Amino acid sequence: MAKIKTKFTCQKCGYESPKWLGRCPSCNEWNSFVEEIQEVKGNRRVAFNHTSTTVGGQKATPITKIESKQDPRTLTDSRELNRVLGGGIVGGSLVLIGGDPGIGKSTLLLQVSNQLANKGEKVIYISGEESVKQTKLRADRLGVLSDNLYVFSETNLLIIEQTIQELQPNFAIIDSIQTIYHPDITSAPGSVSQVRECTSEMMRIAKTNGIPIFIVGHVTKEGAIAGPRLLEHMVDTVLYFEGERHHTFRILRAVKNRFGSTNEIGIFEMKESGLEEVENPSEIFLEERSQGASGSTVVASMEGTRPILVEIQALISPTTFGNPRRMATGIDHNRVSLLMAVLEKRVGLLLQNQDAYLKAAGGVKLDEPAIDLAVAISIASSFRDQPTRATDCFIGEVGLTGEIRRVSRIEQRVKEAEKLGFKRIFVPKNNITGWQSNSQLELIGVSTIREALQMALD
């Protein structure tokens, strides 16, 4: 007979404790433990034979004996989504898409479902948050009309599994995993136990039947996927849908991909008819750039395998408080403080009594070291009130001693800047040593931040 046992589980990280704790010892979160009931069906002992390599009908095989077979990917009509997924949808894969409420996750997946259904694929869209009629209203607005697209509103995992087995679709979408529950688990939907069990069952269905499954995940106020961190480890691909409510652009970023490169991004624009992919994001990010304004620079940043030109803006003004303010949007706040300290120590700019406001225009987030030089030049340009040339582009990492360090993929960055009409590109001197451009633009190699400022703000 099964024994009833009580445990307490942290709803943030999944840490389990036999008693209630006010503070989780794993993630240090307060009041996050919830009581859950589990059944223990006695102790099971498994015999282990040291001479046998067969367990459950399977046999351990040398890796040299395994046949290398690459299954063809399914391409959607969205080239941006294909890029982020690493070249298309892999059969039997489990893809997690997270993002803020209202950012466009359901819209994107409904459009992708329609694209696949129009190609003759059988797709089921399972919604746990909306009724069938509500999903139909959004489909009418997006022009989603296909007999191969099936819509189902259900939150019971067992019924969902039965429906998938009966329909035998080629693709399945679950919106969202936090609303699905397993009836054998007593905790509420969205809890650690429910999310873990439902995701594990979805992974089994995907791998067993070879059905690619997309699941939508809610995010917390910090921007992370809600539920246990184990959720992101279980799935094959994790995509984050980023953007700001006041901007029409949406960025789909891959932070984990077992079938492609990570940090790959796809850029979409939200319109009345749904999401439309952006063909040339660099041109759109720079189309509203002011000419002759101080504090504005352009950097060629790499997002996965794609170079993107983004404008970095800085506003430096005298502070009226004892402690100057440091604010940054789209750029790491700590990186801004570090670069201002380098400018003050190595170049002699008196910034300790100046407020600093920086942003990456267009709502894009930049986190690679190659943006350091552009950020430093924009700060100095605003402080001295001297604009840089409109046709200048800056690439380079800045060290604490003021040196400009080498960056990767300089060829792709330069080609993207040349395509958009830039005439001068400031790059680390060591990058020029290993590569020479055949184009007509001027490559300026700099070794220190002081040298870069003298040439850029002449």
C-alpha cells in the first residue's frame, strides 16, 4: 500500500525540504516553500550485474559503431525563426519560448502554426489560457485559416496526451506549460512539481512520436522563466522573446540550442496583422539617427552569427546631487561604470561629478565586450560636446589599463558597416595585423582609448 508523505518545495528553484523553512537555503528566497503531498510505493531494489551491458532491452554501443544520421529539418516561412532554431525545426525536439506578457509569443506561434498547416502539415494548438473562441478571434485578425490547424482548449495533461495520440499531428504547441496540470499530483498548476512532471511528459511524447513540440513559458518579474531551473535543462531549445511595450520591434533570442548556435537572434516588427520579420535590422536601427549630435556613436555588434549596427547614445550632464547618477538601457550598468572609471583614470576626463545616461537605440540589448569602444567614445563625445563623424563606426574591447583589445569576427562586422555606407571604422590594431580589407573604406587601428579619442574627436 502506498504511503502518504509530505514535503515542502521551493517554488523558485525546486529545493525540497522535509519541513517548512522561511528562507530557501538554495536560492535565498523568502516565503517560497509550499506543502506538497507525494506517494511512496515502498522501496525498490534493482539488481546490478557487473558483466552485463544491457538494461531495459538496450545495449551500450561503442560510439564508432553508431550510424551518423541527420534528419531533415522542417522550414517555416519565417527566415528569422529558421535562423534562431539553427536552420529549421528538428523532428522530436522540445522548444521552450518565454517572454513578458503581451510580447507576442502566442501570436508568433499561431502564425507559425498556420504556415506549417498551409504546407500540408497537421498541427494542433493546445491553449490552456484561452477558449477555442478566443483563439479563433485572434486567428481571424491574423488571417490564420487552414483545415490542417486544430485548436484544443484543455489543461489536463492526460487528456492532452490522449488527444495527441488520437490525432497524430506533425507539430504540437502548448500555451502555456504553467497552466497544464497532472491529476495525480496534488499541487496547483504552475508549481514546481507540476511544471517538472508536465514538461517531462511532453518530452517523452516528443521523443517517442518524433513530434516537435513548442511550449510557452511564463516569466517572472526578473525576466527569467517561471518555475524550476530544471525546466530549461530538460528542453532542447530555449528561446526568449524580448522587446519593449513602447517599441514595435521584437527580438527572438536563442539562449540554448542543442541543434544550433546560441545567442542567435531574429528580429520582428509587431503590426496590426501580426509579426513581420525585419529583413535589414541594421538599417532600421539607424534610420532615425540625428546628424551632428554629440554623444552618438555606432557599433557593429555580433548577435550569434549576424552582425548588427546599433546606435549608442550618451548624455553627460553636471549632477545636482552628492552622488552622480548612472543609468543605462540596453547596456550593462556595471560596464558603463567601468568604462567611465577608465576614461577618468587613463584619459583624464573629470566624470566623478557628472550624471551619465546611456541607451542602445531601438530597444536592443547589447552584452558583448566589443561595444566598449563605442560606449567610451559616446561618453567622451557628450562630455566634450564634440560630435563624431556620421560615417564613423567603432569596434573594440577596452581594458582596465586603457588598451583596445582584439575582437572576434572582424570581417563580418566591417562588411556590414561598409554595406550601410560607413567610411571609417575604428578597430583594434591587432585585428588589422591578422586581416586586411579589400574594400575602399578606411580601417583605423587603435591600441589605446586615448589614441582613439584623439582621432575620433578631431
